[in-house]
Amino acid sequence: AEVQIYKDPALTVGPAIVGAVVGSAVETLNGARAAAVASARTAVSVGLSDPAALADVATKAAAAFSQAAQAGPPIVLEARAPSTGGAEREDPSVASQVLLGMMIFFMLFGASTQARSIIDEHRQGTLSRLFTTPAPRWVILGGKYVSVFLAVLIQSIILLLAGRILFGAHWGPMGPVIVLTLCGALVAASLALLMVSFAKTPAQAGAVSSAVFVFLALIGGNFVGTVNVGGTYALIRRFTPNGWLLEGWDHLLFGGSWEGIVRPVGAVLAFSVVFFALATVIFRRRYA
């Protein structure tokens, strides 16, 4: 299905708001469908095979997703006056804010797809033979981690360049942009390794990862992009790495620089270390 919006070329703010509202509704529908598919795959992976039961699981998951999206806190619109002491700047477009939320969401899925090659190597016996070598297991996993990291980093760079070229998005100062992009790739790669460490088959890894990533996107606010939120939700999203990333990008989009991303970068790096350490421990016990 395709949604087309017709607008008056002379208007700017109104069409942007309408586009954002329609885009949010479409994202909710797509998210409900993704939640249904992920929950059905998870049910199949644990042995549920009754078609009626699977349909019921998918329906309930989609309904829960839609209810959670509708019951979320209201979006807080914050008026920010331009600085009078320096050069005049424009507030970021809705497209750039939404694009960043989707980019971080896609980074998680891209890392998961790349990390599943570890399961293929395990089934072929290659990984077990690597673990018999004198090299420490964290070094072997580190090599896999680097390959996943590079793949996600390339995807992120392409998306940022596309946003700049196609939508004219201004992401902020080059230095902080590079740091946030690197941190996003690091945490996506480490989380993907952690998800793969639990799975025994590629299908199982895909189902579990999809469910976890959709949940993190709901909690972290990927479906509303970098739009400022307040209250309890602003606190809850800080329990997710993607929520911290979005907070850092928000500072850059509204004219911030290094001072606005110190805490988000520190939090994301901490998540990366914890995820990688857990994956290493699980792989060590699994192939002991």
C-alpha cells in the first residue's frame, strides 16, 4: 500500500506536520506487522505449530503494539529561539529527525543479519575448530565483531549521505557526527553478537533479534525520531542504547556540539562493553 500526500507548494509548516502525523501512523502499522511476524517466529522456534494458535499470537502482538503506540506520552514541542550572538541557523526538518530514528533501527537489523554468519560457521564446524586454536576466544569473537561493525558503519555512512543529498539534512559538526556514528555501529554490533550467542539456528536468531529490536525501538523512541520527549518516557528511554543515541543526535540537530553528546557517548560505550562481555561469556560456556 502507498500513501500519497498532496500539498500546496506555497506552504511549508502545515504539510510538514501532516507528513509527520501520517508517517507516524504508517510506522505504527508497519511496527504492528513486524511485531506480529516476530512473535509468530518466536512461537514457532519454541515448538508452537498450531496455525490457529500462531494466528492468535500474532494478532495479540500486533494489538499490543498498537495499544502501546497509542498509549504513549504526548510529544513535547519545544520552541527554541535562534542564538542572537552568532550565525542564524534553521531548526532541523521532520525528515531528518525521523531518518535518524529509522537509521538506528536499521543498524540493529543490519548487524543482526551480518552476525548470523557465526551460526553458519558453527553448523559447518569452522567455529569449533577456531576455538581449538591457542587464540583466546575473545580475540576470535573480536574478529567477528569487527566485521559486523564495519558492515553496519558502511550502512550508516550511506544513510547519512543519502539524507544529506536527498533531504538536505544538516547533521551537525563533523567531529561529533563521526563519534555518534561510530558509537551506534559499536553498540549495534555488540548487541547482535549477544543475540546470536543465544540462538542455535539462523531462523531462531532472526526471530529473537526481531522481537528484541522492535521492543527496544518502542522503548527508545525510534519511531518518533529525535523528537524531544518529557516526563517518565524521557527517563525510560535512557535504559536503552538507542534512546541515548537519539538523545545525542537531538543535541547535534539543534545546534549542539561536543558538550551535548558526552553523556550519550559514555552510556552507549558502556552498553557496548557489557553486551560484548556477555556474548563472550555465553560463547565460552557454549563451546567449553
